[in-house]
Amino acid sequence: MRFAIRKYVLVICSLWLTFQANAQDRNQLLWYNKPAEKWTDALPIGNGRLGAMIFGGVNHDHVQFNEETLWTGKPRNYNKKGASRYLAEIRKLLAEGKQKEAETLAQAEFMGVESEAGNKAAWVEEMKAGKGIQGNPALPGFDDQNWKELAVPSYEGWETVGLLNLDGALWFRTSIDVPESWVGKELTLDLNKIFDEDFTYVNGELVGHTDKPDARKYTVPAKLIKAGINTIAIQVFNYADRGGIGGYKDTTKPIGIYPAGSNVGQGISLVKTWKYKIQNASPPATPQYQASYQPFGDLDLNFHHGKAAVSNYKRSLDLTTAISKTSYTVNDVHFERSYFASQPNQAIVVHLTSDTKRSVSFEASFSSVHPQSSVRMLDQHTIALKVQVKDGALKGESRLMIITRNGNVKVVGNKIMISKADEATLFLTAGTNFINADDVSGKPEQASIMALKSLKGKSYETLKQNHIREYQSYYNRFKVDFGPSANEKLPTDERLIRFANSSDPAFAALYMQYGRYLLISSSRPGTQPANLQGIWNDLLSPPWGSKYTTNINLEMNYWPAENLNLTDLNEPLFQKIKGLAKNGAKTAKDYYNARGWVLHHNTDLWNGTAPINASNHGIWVTGAGWLSEHLWEHYLFARDERFLRNEAYPLMKEAALFFQDFLVKDPKTGWLISTPSNSPENGGLVAGPTMDHQIIRSLFKNCIDASRLLNVDDAFRAELEDKVKQIAPNQIGKYGQLQEWLEDKDDTASKHRHVSHLWGVFPGNDITWDQDTMLMNAARKSLIYRGDEATGWSLAWKINFWARFKEGDHAMKLIKMLLKPANSGAGSYVNLFDAHPPFQIDGNFGGAAGIAEMLVQSHQGYLDILAALPTDIPDGKISGLRARGGFELELNWDKGRLTSLVVKSTAGGMCVVKYQDKKIEFNTKAGERYQLNGDLRLK
């Protein structure tokens, strides 16, 4: 009897452990019951260098893939020689209040050097003359019956309605039925935005031509119009980025044609499908200040299931293993595909199986959106894809090798055909000729040769286990559990829809781990840093070039690296900083005649550091200062003095040297100010933006502390100690707000996405509750004025602000705004990618870091436990959370109250812990663990 009871207890325990394990897996799974319909539905995988988007179709599966070094552009000089000659005059104009004049001068003489332009004039003349198209499409009688159709307008570009990755010349045609009452009247043709240039015809006559971003509102002479059918034809030239007839951003405003003096509501709407024909898809090279990240290729898998019914469909992404799966049943056969990006073997691996022998049959093909691309056979199991970036120095090669168990494999017409196999494994590799930002002499095929060589003799199971082991060496460091949720049984897209109006704290925990997953997948030691889209991009002209925007977005990508226990994933960022410091030293000399290094608001693969785009936002000087904060933060979290001495401090010092030379005395106040600069993307070119002063003051203080700790540079430290006191202070304005600028001119009605003057609240510590309650309250008031609604990444930043203000419920409100379906505004896409919109990955990283900031803060010199715990997360446990001072934490709470805390010291030294009104201080030894109860008493 005793044995039976024991056996029963063991069975119950086993079932409970199985249930717990399954619950944990479910908590860390994104899953769906239908295939991806568009790119932001697809599931991302990556190994830091290679990235792929998995669509999971049944009859047709699509894997779109990237390699981190395939960019436009080439090594070149981005700096305008002699720009420093104009610095004094720009400063003088700003001091005199002549902002527009200062911006005009800066635009002409102070921006970076663009890439070479193609022969635009010759190309335009050829297109106007009809090269590439038969007949004259402007004429009413032109035969367009074989033309395709496209939805018009499309404000985000024709790329979003079917013409992916198209630049060039295209004709649009449509007709309108004009009533008798319009005959003899002038008409207004209101098209608003067209990207980029248009020649617009009515009944064969040109009525408008615009080659600027201006709105198109053309007058149609009365003599051109007849009762009945009339023809509108538009020749559109798109040189780069989005193209087509854009219409209005506010889609409730239709484009249309109507009698002059009336409005489109009294006319004919032109929102409909138009006929179109591509005339030319090779426009001349457009000058660019910086390069754009590029897609590499597409792997398509076509299956022979026919029209048989599909059941048991599921696609998923397991965050615990970094393996995506697609499974379904057809004709009583269950199929499963597994996909992962192996870091040890540098390949994207796809494994196909079924529960019935000889039932795996499909064809695999390669393609690329790059016009200069080709596919060739290497052997009966392998094909290769070659790509050449248009108007750039980079080229790449990808290889696809397929191994099967039983069945037949052969290459037919550059496609690999697999028939009647028991299982198949696909290995996709890729590389480019990029070696570093100054050297493109590499061999594109080398990465594939090495990767495929590493696969020899290894079974699929071995490759999978090696992948999981390497991935989990990062992922398993941190665990989070906010308790169970009824919504966990729902597909992720349905869960996203319900999150705002339901209790689902486990979804917030999943989002934290998803942020960590994305960083692991897009930033490994030895790779490039995560860019604006991480490592995933399907567009030749991605939004903002999918590069590195350094006035918030690149930095936000790495906010989770320290506190969410991914510290070694900073390595690509730190290596990037070294490259930027090298080029930034040249920019500092050419533009400011200064020592040290400077970085403006964007960079790319080639480490450009000069001002770009427009002078009203491109001249922002504190990128080096902000990136230096990441170096110092890494030291604070790790207490690694060797890193500080050999890597961080030299870069920080050079950044500080630039500002020593750059700061000038404001004639009105006597303060040292930053000029010319910009409060990121808001308010134009100015003297003395608050954010700059916060960053520079923090940099100076960090250098002072570092030099004292390292016992170096006494004279340099003394200079900084003198200057830091002279920098313009944070100011409270007439509305009780923290001023964004030197002058008290904040617009309390502004809802601008950037809240740059609160940098000192987060991620900085220039303004804290302990230092200055009045300034914190002023910053809080500024954030209230700015409002909650924002772009995706801005919502993520605001989560961190409200956490620092210790208002957890307000922070949670913004988490729910970030985790809502991105239908036409900010939120999250089906695959939980952050929506600016469009997709930007920084919101994922900032949101994950923000949830951690709600739980533990350490920027004021102590561990502040459950600093901004929201009522929506009453219970939870976390392990592996890192804090400044060299501490790693485990904490548990129940019904909103701390129940236990474990502090592991990695560096030794004094530990100060606060929880509500309780406080404890104790000395620690490296490697030791210290257990405290909910009252902060050591056990």
C-alpha cells in the first residue's frame, strides 16, 4: 500500500512538473492558426549575421532572408571640406534670432557630401520621349486593355499595394464620366502627393508637371472637357524610396476631380483601381547622404498538396529554442517544418518531415529583388544566388543545399526538385565582399563555403542541439513569470487584440522575452549592431534606410542589454563606436575645427558621421556623447575596470574633448551652450537645446568619475570639473514644464514624438527624485503636456519615463498602447514587431527594457525594488535581472508586495537596497549570494 501511495504521489508530481514545463513553454511561444499574409505577419529568426522571415504557407512557403552587410553605397568621404569656415556665421545668425537664415546657410555649406548622382536629365528625356513603351498612353484612344490594375492612391507608396521594390517610370490611366453640367467649366484635379515627379494629362493634353514634394492640385481648362468619358493619364517618375500616386495621409480625404471653386465631395472620386504599365525600372542613381540596408533574397518552397482540405494548421516561434515551426495535416498526412538560424554553423536551417514515409515532395527556388541577380546550379543538391547592389560596391552570394532521407533530388532549371522523401533538410548560407567600412575586397562565396563545410558529417539533430545550446547560453540567463492568464490559450494575434481590455500580465512577460529574443537574433558578438529593423528587411528602399538613427533609435536598441542580462550583446555596438570615433574625429576637424570626435543624427554600415538630410534636424551634435553613456553604463553594471581603462574611457575622453572645444559662452546668460544643434527633429536649428546640455554634463561627470577611479588625467579632470559647472542648467518654464530649449518657448499643445529634453530622466540620471524633486515634477508636467499617444518607439520611451516617475499604472497604460494591433497607427504588428508605423524594432527593445525599469531601478546609487509596480501585475517572480553596482537579482512578489529578494554580487562592494520605506546596506563579496525577506531582512 505504501508503495502504491508513493507511486501515486510520483505520478502526480510528474504530471505537475510536466504541466509546469508546458505552461512555461506556452508562456514563451508566439503561435498562429493561419499562415502569414504579409511581411509583418511572418516570424523572424536570426543568428546576428543572417536573418529570415518565415511565412509558413501550406502550398507555398516563403522565406525572405537578409545578410547583415549587404548595403548600398561604398567606402567614401562623407565630410564637406571647409565646412568649419561657416560655423561662426551660423552661430552668429542663431544668436541674432535669425533661424531661417542660419538654416539656409547651413543647408548650403554645412551638410555632408551626397553620393554620386546618375544622369537624371538624360533619363527623363528618354522617358518623356516614350522609350520602353509603345504608343502614347496619354491619348484617350490608347489601348490599355492588357495593362494590370493597381489600387490608387497609396500614401505609403505603391510598394504597399503590390509594386514591391520598384523605382522608375510608370504610367497610370483611368477614365471619368463627366456630367453635362460640367461642360464649359474649369475643373480642379486634386491628387495631393505624388512620389516623386509627374506629368499629368487629361484627354491627351498636359495639365500639370511637378518635380517637388508639393501637393498636386491642377487646373483643367474647360476646353479639354467633354460630356461623357474623359481620360486621365499620369506618367510618374519615382527615383528612390516610396513611389506612386500618394494622395492624402488622412485617407478620409479622397483624391478627385471637381468644378473649380467646389470640392471633391461635389465631384468625382478617383479612389479606385487604375490601369498601370511599367515603362522603366532602372532610374538614375539618386544622390544619398548615407547608405541603406538591403534585402538579400527569397527562398520559395512549392508543395504538391493540390486543393485538399487542410486541418490542424499551426505556425509558431518558440522563444526558448529560437525555432519556428509550421505544421498541418493534408490527406491524413501530418507535415511539420522547423526553421532556425544556426550561429555555430552560420546557416539558416529548414527541416521538413511527415508522419508518413515518402510523402515529402516539393521544389525549392531562389530569387532576389535586386535587378542584378542570377541563380546557377552547383551540383544536384545545391544552387547559388548571386546579387549585386545597384549603384554600390557590395555583392553577395547565397547557397542552398538540400539533403534528404530517401527520395529523389535533382536540379531542373535552377530549381531543386525533391520527390517522395521521408524528410529533407535545407541549408541556406550567404555572404558578401564586405570586410570592414574601408575594405570591400572580400569574396562573397567564402562565407557559404565555410558554412557548408562546417555542416559535413553532422546530423540534423546535432545541428539543432548545437544551435539550441549556443542560443540558450544567452536566453536562459533571465526568467520572468507574471502568473498564468486565461488568454494564453489564444493565438498570439487574438491575444494582441484582447490585451488592452483584459487581464493578461503573462503577455507582458512574453513581450519582455520577445525583446530579448530579437536582440539575441540580431546582435551577436562579432556581428554588426542591430539596425533600425534589427536584421530583417524586405525592401530595396526601406523606411529611413533601415540604418542607424543615433538621436534615439540605435541607443534604444541596446537598452535591454544590461538589465535583461544580455551584456555581451553590446559588443557589436562597442565595436561600432570605435569605427564611428575614427571617422567622427575627421568630421570634428572638418566641421568644428575641434579635437575629439562627433556624431550627428544618423550613421550607416560605412560609419558616416557628418550631418545629413536637412539643416533643421540633421545638425545634432551629441551622438558621441549619448553612445559614450552606453560605455559608462556597461562599466556601472559590470564593474569591469579593465574594460573601463582599455575601451570605454579612451572613447569617452575623446568625445568629451570635442565638447570642450565646441561649447561656447552664451552672451545673454554667460552659460556654456551647445550651438548650432537641434532638439531632435523638433524646433529646427537652435542654440542651446536642453537635451544636449544634459548629455554633455553627464559625459563630463562620467569622465571625471572614470579618470579619478583609474587615477589618470588629473589636468583633464580639473578642466572638466571647471566647465561642467558652467553648462546651461535644466530650467523650469512658465507653464511649470521642463524647458526643451534655452528660451522659455515650449508649446504645451505640441504632441511631438520626441521628448528629448527628458533624456536626463531616462536613460540619463541628470534629473532624479533624490537630486531635485522640483525638476522631476517639471519633467513630469512636460510629459503630461506631450500626451500619451505617440509612435511605437516613442511609446516605449514614455514607458521608461513613467517608470522613473514611479507611476506604474501609467506605464502599464502605455504598455497596453504599445501592445495593441497596428491597424493604421502605433502599436504592434501580428508578429509583435513594433509599429512606428512602419516597422521599427527599437520599440520592441525599449518596451522590454521599460517593463524591467518598472520592477527594479538602480540609477540613483541603490537598488530600488518594485519601484513602479503596476496593479495589473500583482504577482510575479524574476531571476537574472541585472543592476548597476555589479548585482544580479531574483525577486518574488505576491499581491503587490515583495516576498523575497536574492542579491548575487558579481564584483563585491557595498549594496544598498530600498523597498518602499525600508532600506538596508550590507557589504558583499564577489560570487556570494544574499537572501532577504520582504522586509529587507537578511536571512
